[in-house]
Amino acid sequence: MGKRYETDVRVRFSDLDALGHVNNARVLTLLEEARVDWLWADAVQNGLEGLVNAIVVARQEIDYLRPILFGNPVQVDIGVTRIGGASFTVDYELHTEGELAVRAVSVLVPINLEVGRPRRLTDVERAYLAQFVAG
Amino acid sequence: MGKRYETDVRVRFSDLDALGHVNNARVLTLLEEARVDWLWADAVQNGLEGLVNAIVVARQEIDYLRPILFGNPVQVDIGVTRIGGASFTVDYELHTEGELAVRAVSVLVPINLEVGRPRRLTDVERAYLAQFVAG
Amino acid sequence: MGKRYETDVRVRFSDLDALGHVNNARVLTLLEEARVDWLWADAVQNGLEGLVNAIVVARQEIDYLRPILFGNPVQVDIGVTRIGGASFTVDYELHTEGELAVRAVSVLVPINLEVGRPRRLTDVERAYLAQFVAG
Amino acid sequence: MGKRYETDVRVRFSDLDALGHVNNARVLTLLEEARVDWLWADAVQNGLEGLVNAIVVARQEIDYLRPILFGNPVQVDIGVTRIGGASFTVDYELHTEGELAVRAVSVLVPINLEVGRPRRLTDVERAYLAQFVAG
């Protein structure tokens, strides 16, 4: 049974655009905050500094289901949908005021910072990520 | 034969994140700038104020093919891939230093601002958008 | 004796620029978050919706004393240093990891949204703000 | 007679906040763009890479004289008001639609990146900056 990482993300006044709701690009920043929180607060405590120091985003898909307004924090939960040799895929659900507002997917690629190139996932990383795979 | 709207977008120093390249969320801002430029500079001159005043993004897909660094402006070109009753889909290609760096798609929904709800595309809007459909 | 409003503000990964610390412009966003939190969480509960709905910034001064890195939330405390007829001045101190990192001042002007022009502070607003004046 | 560096900066839709004008923090980003453009396009061509690679902002003052709306680019001009041993001060004027909208000042400190500490201005840098001092 896959668990999901859950965290609150605070919406800033400056996340709103002139239409009065969180800008479409800024929604990715909210998801990034949740992902960084996951990898810093949780993965690092499990000895996975490598996942934090250098990950790049290879692909994203976002469905905007309802507008996000200023006010209470939003809730984001994250799971893992695929673990490849040199990349993995996470999915997100973002709720605001109890309603699902965003569904998204990111393909993430760990980087070897010394050579500036993608690297393979280690066994420890794969085991950590595997906990978050639904099944 | 579909034409594509082409425009340059300047990368700001503040678009970079701590990894030294344009942040993944900020890439959507560069695409938004190109789209807004298209709709303001071109569509409005063709009498389509309605497309500018209120459009929301329903879905996006982005493939990040190579990092975007600070320096020269990037080139973005935009076409239309689908014209529906109450939405349309555009695709983007972003080049930096002569190389394709991003490929993306947005599903856009025009809004009736008075009632705050999606509305149907008008015939004039459909005809305008049709010029940008490849074929 | 003036009290100060104290709140934590979370630093986002995307607040960092290519130098690896919070960008100078983004520091104003952290202060804005604290100010908005003050006016929403505290002033509104005291019946001062007018202060929240429309305030514009007329002037700011910021001293950047040390860099703000990614990690723990920063602490911001806010006081009032001047209450004028149609504006007031607040000062901020931002601490990170126990050290003072930013000292700043903002001159704020309440706006009458219906006519889009500055308005005078009401007696209730002046009484609320007076609690935060050191003396 | 001091010259001033003049450049246009494009306002992005995403620079607007929910009040429909450029956010107060984002105004600093517009000034940063002008400053970076000055140092990259002009100073570097005069052999002053050091000024570009690492400068931090020690203090800023900003007067917001009128709102900046979305539309045409703004014009920013920059001069130098003080050249110290290990810092210098620049002033900015930002015009929108022919009207002065922002007046600001930044104290800038060059950094020795290898040791991560402020360094003294070189003679070549001082001579370059001196051209921009009014007198």
C-alpha cells in the first residue's frame, strides 16, 4: 500500500495575478514547495541527501480544476507513480477549502552535480521512493 | 497552411533559481509572456479584445528539453492545435541559442467576466484562431 | 509600551536567485507576507477590513544586513512608527537563524477603492495602529 | 557631466498583483533588470566582468509615485551618486507612459566570490562608474 506525503503550503498574496487567483505558473511553485518539503523534511532524514541536492524537472502535466484564492493554506499530497533507472515520476493533488483544485505529474531526473549530467537512481533511493508507490 | 506567432521573450536574472537556470515554474511565465504578447499585439488588432480580457488555463503539458540560461532573449513560437466549442489548445516551442529547449501545450478557456463562467468561442474568434492551425 | 506583531514566514526554494540566497526584491515579498498576515489575521479580527482591502505602498527603505538562505522559516516582527492623517509607517525586523538579517520601513496609504484615491485613516484604525507604536 | 544609462524594461502580466498594478516588490525586479542590463551590456564591454559576476545589494530606498500598469515597456535610467572604497550607490528613475513613476536608490557591494566577502572597487571600476556621476 503506497503512502502519500502530505503537507500544507501557504498561498502568498503575491501568488495572485490580476485576475485575483493564483497564477497558472505559480501553481507549479506551490507544488515545488510541497516537493522540496517532502525531499528536505522526509527524504533527507532517511539519508537521501542526493535526491535533494540536484534534481531537474523533465516534464510536467497540470490540470487546473478550480481557481485557488488567497486565504488559508492549501493541502498537497504527493505519491510516486513510476521508478525508472535514471528518473522517477510523482503525482500531486492540491486541495483548497476541501476541494480538489489541481492534479499534476512531474518527471524528475537526479543529476550528478560534479559532471552536470543525469545519473542513475541508487538502490537506497529506489527503496525510499518505493514506499510511495500505490499498489 | 497554419502560420505560427513568433516573438522574443527576455529572460530576467530573477527567473534563475539556485541551480543557475530558469526555474521550471518560471518557464510557464515565459510562455505566458509570449501568449499575452500574441493576444495583445496581434489578436486585439484584429478586434478580439474578448480573448485578451479573460482567459484561464485549464491544462498544461511541458517538456523541458534543455536548461535555459541567462543571456540573450529566447524565441517562442505559438500555433493552435485544436478549436473546441468553449476552449482551444495552443502549442509552443521555445528556442534558446538556436536550440529547442521547451515544447509545451496549453488548453485555454475564455471566460465571461460578468458571470465569471466559461463561455463559447465566437465565430470571429474561431476564424482568427483557425489561421494558426497547421494543416 | 508598543507591542510588535510577530509571525513566521517560510522561505521558498524559488525565492533564491542564482547567487543561492533570497533575492533582494523577494525580501520585500517576505515582508509583505508578514504585513498581510498581520492585517488579515489580526486587524480584520478587530473590525478593520478597510485596512486589508486596499493599501498601497508609497515608500520603502530596506537594509540587507546578512543573506537569507533556504531552510527554516524567518521571523518577522512589525511595529508602527508614525500615524499620519492619510498614511502610516511601519518598521520591520527580519531574523534568520537567530540573527537580524533585514531592517525595513514602509509608508502605507489606505485607498478608497470606489474612487481609487487615498483616503484618511478612521479613528478606529488609528486606535488599532496606536497599540503598535513604541513609546 | 554625468551620463545616465537608459534602457527599456518590459512589464510582464505576472508582475501585476491582485490590485491590477505592478506589485511593490516586483518594482525592484524591474530596476534589477535595468541594472543587470547596464552591467552586462555596457560594463562588460568595457572589461568590467567583476562588477557583473558578484554584486550584492546592501540597502535600497524606493518611492512609488504612481502605479505601473500592464502595457508598454517602462523606461529606466540609472546614474551613480557615490563611489566608496568598497561600495557604490546608484539612483534610478522609472517612467511609464511619459510620467515619472518610481525613484529609487541602491547601495551595491562587489563581492570576491572565492572568499565570499566584500572587496574594494578596482581603479578601472571606479573610472567606469565615475562617468555616471552627475556633477
